Amino acid sequence: MNYLDSLAKLGVGGAHPGGLKLTKKILVNEAMDDITSLLDIGCGTGQTAAFIAEQYPCSVTAMDIDPIMVEKARQRFNTCNVPITVFQDNVEHMCLKERFDIILSESVLAFTDFSKSLPSIMKALHPGGRLLAIEIMIDASMSERDRNVISSFYGFRELLTETEWREKLLQAGFTQIDLEQPVIDLLKVEVDEAQDFQFSASQIDEAIEILHQHQELTEMYQEDLRYGVFRCTQ
């Protein structure tokens, strides 16, 4: 079992940096009305997608590569009675007929092959559409050993600096890239913003142990890892 498997087994909602609290802060500045279409890639258990569907008039679609996550998201949407289409797919080669005004990516891209995922996202956006991405960034001074430790545990394909992120996004065809590095007080989280869990029926102890390792790594590298919110427009 790897880190992403453990998230699926535990059904962790809001696993991305900053959680739902950060997502709310990002969306406040987005213009979304009843003709806006939004795709949440790597939706996990659907916490973010359900919140958007409940709070905004836009149409919401959700996808994830993990079948366990897709099923747990579907259960959440049914329970919340929100009209969200959810399906299993890989962001590196999405087979979509529809195009979207906004694509939301919460700690997803670093797990992918950028040469495939970013062009796939570009194709899935309407002209002038935008990508909202919350992603981990590192400092250029981080040692190769530390990069390997982090990448190996989480399964990141690449760890990028801010400059490298901008280069990748520009190469993909985005013409305007705005970056925000928000400060979130994790001690001031409302009940509905906290991580939630939908446990599977097996391998829970193993998944919890991996989550503990994640917490230890987070504390160990808290000074070296940052996260940024990239708002990228075609």
C-alpha cells in the first residue's frame, strides 16, 4: 500500500494542503454563475465538489483515477443530494466530450507526468478557461536526498520550485499565471472544514500507519515545503 492507496482506504476528505478551508478562500475570488462549468480532477471522496455544488450555481463534474475514491464520492453526492456527475479517469489522457470553464486541481498534478497531464487539461478547457491548482513547491536549495525521500513516500513524479512550476505551465500554453501563497491557521478550522473519513472494510491499520508516517514527514520538512495556489488562464 502506498500513500495514495491509504487515502482511498481511509476515505480522507480534504487531504490537500490547506484542506477545505483553503478551497473556500480560493473560490471566493472566482466568478461562477449558472452557466459556469467546473471539473474537479482528483476529486477524492468529493468533499470539495459537494461544497461547490451546494454553495455555487455552477454545474460540477468530478473525476478521480482511483475507483475506491470514485465510489466514495458517489456515495457522498447521493447523501448530500447534489447533482454531480462523477467518473473514473486519468488526467493524463482524459476522454471528455465536454469542455469546462474552470478545472480545479487540489494536489494532483505533482503525481502526474506533466508532459501529458497539462496538455490534457488544456484540451478540456474552453478558450479563455482557467486552471486553479494547489500544489507543493520546494526551495531550490533542497538536497537531492531530501527530494528523493519525499518523492518516494508520496509518489510525486517531480518536485518543482516556483520557477519550474511557472515554466511548466507556460510551456503548456497558459498565458497568465498568478500565484498566491496563503497562510492558513490550521488551529482555526470550522467543523465542516475539517478532514473527514469514510473507512473501507479492510487494511485500515496499515493505512493509518502510513498516515502517521505522512504526519511525521510533514513535521520534519515543514520549513522546506511550501504550497502555492496557481491561477492559470489560457
